[in-house]
Amino acid sequence: MITPPNGGTGTVRVAVRSGVRRANESSTPVPVPSFSLTDHCALVARLALPHLEMTPGAGAVPIARHHARAVLWDRGLKELIEPVELVVSEIVTNAVRASGGLDEPPRAAEAKPIVRLWLSVEADGVLVLVWDGSPLMPERQELAPDVECGRGLLLVDVLSAEWGSFQLEREPGKVVWALCQS
């Protein structure tokens, strides 16, 4: 069950029954020193921080948004709540879609894939990292004005100082990251 912050500090409580589970006990990001976003080792090091694991489905995106909102509220980063929440929403939506969670019917016999979300409070903003098991790397699309979908990475590009993606050695899938600054 998710308990929203009611004007104060909120906590995220997650029940496995809802398709979401926590990988670590703490939902608060650990502050870390600033680093170069081109240093993939530094980005990979952030994956050792506490994170949220979600079953990729329609409920994952609102859970991820709420988690981001609660974490930033708790850290006193109210000015970053809206842009981080939107960036999290777009990247998690893409991860859920890449995992087959929005387009394919659920498969009971197979192990369910997961999507992981990290929020790392940095000296110069909040680093959002999202992992999914698909090897397909994200690509920003040039779209006609009347197209109704496919604008997610354009929005991430506008709301973040930088964003990118990388694959991990000896592990399937990819990580998409974005740095949001105030």
C-alpha cells in the first residue's frame, strides 16, 4: 500500500501483493559527492544505493512518481519535485513499455520482469536512474506536431540538465539516467 505525504514528510510503504517490492530498507537516497556524467563507473556505482523495484505494469508509473515525490519532500528538495516526478514518469513508462508491461498481456508461467528506480541526491541536483531488462537503447524521436505519443524523451531532454543510457557488463538490459537541477 502506498501512503502519500499529507503535507508533511511521507513514507512509501509497499506491499508485494501490489506487484511492487523494495530491494533495500531505506527509501531515502544517500548523498554522494558530485561526479562526471561521462564517467560510467561513477554512474554504475550509484546502482549500489537503495532502490525501488516494480513489476512493469500500469501501476508502476504512479508508484514511481509517488516515490520520487516522497523522497524529495523528505529531503527538503521541494523545488525539484515537479521536474523529477515528470522525468521519473517518462523514463519509467519507457522501461515498463520496453519490458512488455503496457503492450503485452501478462504471462503467468514466466518469471515477471522488474524495473528498478534509483534517486541519488547529488551536489548539483538529483540523479534519476532506471533499469529494465530490455537491451534496446532509447532514442529521441523527431515527431510531427499532431502525434499523440512518443514525446517522453523530448520531455526528459527539456526537464533535465543531461540524460543518457548505458548497458551493464555481465548483466542484461540497460540503465537510463537523467540529472535534474534546480
